[in-house]
Amino acid sequence: METCDECKKGKLRKKSVEYVIYGKGLGNFPALVCDRCNETLFAGETFFAIERQAKQKGVWGIAAKTRIGTSGNSLDVKIPKPVVDFLGLRKGQEVVIEPLGEKKFQVSVVSS
Ligand SMILES: [Zn+2]
């Protein structure tokens, strides 16, 4: 049995693990999971299967760079179309913006 590269102590065991991206489960895939630190490794060929599922569910590669613009006295952030589609966003929806750190913020939809 292989030893975990991450913690150097645990053993990697074969498990079926659900792959979740943007809160959407893509199904279970074979992985090696450390019995100590839970480090999870997917084999290369498994990644292709995950990628196929992600593309099918429309969640592949939707993270995109965008720029901060201006709108009157405020700044605005253009939300790329794939993200708009994934979240089902519409103009006029109410959102809450809150900082999560010095270089990170979160936008949560409060009305639908
Ligand atoms: Zn480990």
C-alpha cells in the first residue's frame, strides 16, 4: 500500500469518491484517499472522465478573468456569461457582497 505524499504517514486506500465542483456533484470516481489526512488523489484517466462529466453538466472552465469597471461613484464587476448562465442570474436580482479576505470577496444572491 502506498504511503501518502502529503502527510508522509497515512496509507492510501482505494475509495469511490464524489467529485463536487461549484456545489454540483459530478458522480463518484475511483480515487486513492489517505486514511490519516484525507488527501484525495484521482488518477490521470479519472480526470478525463471527470472533465467529460463537467463538460456535460456545463460546469467546465466557467471560472474566468474579468475586470473591475466604474459605474457612477461605484465600481462594478462584469460577470462572465458562463457564470451568469450557471447561476441563472438576471438583471435586478439582489445580491450581498462581502469580503472574505484581503483579495477575495463573495457575492451571494439573496432574491430570485
Ligand atoms: Zn496523508
